[in-house]
Amino acid sequence: MKKHREYYQRFAACLRMLRKQRGWSQEQTAKALGIDRTTYADYERCCIMPSLYLIRSIARLYGVTTDMLLENEGVDESERLYRLMLLKGK
């Protein structure tokens, strides 16, 4: 169970990072996804996980792949940040 919790925490941190990189509020992000702000906040706080359909929508919104959002196993934070920057051409 601990492994799942760590996975969810990394996913939540990734969502926060992507949102903050764009300078968006949780309200703006939730509106773009067609969900309530409190629901999106719960994703970032690691309280609940979005559906697979919504994960796809989140990836499209941020311009990353679903693999990038979900590929947490064995990838440290700096490597994930580096890969995100490469995808964004920074």
C-alpha cells in the first residue's frame, strides 16, 4: 500500500508542477477540464485519482503524454522534470 501512496504523491506533485509552470490557478485548470475546483484540488492533494478519461484530458491540456503523467515507477523527480522540459522545448 505504501508503494501506491508514493505513486499517487508523485502524480499529484506532477500535476502541481505543470499547473504552476503555466501560472494557472486550480480554478482555471478545473474550469478548462470541466470539473469542480475542489475535485482538482483533491487530485493535487493526493486525496483521489482522476479517471483514465480525465488523465487523458489533463495530458492534452498540459501538452504532455499520459505516459509522462503516469510514468512514475523508477523515475526520480529530476529526471521527470528534465523529460518535461525536453517535451516543452525549453
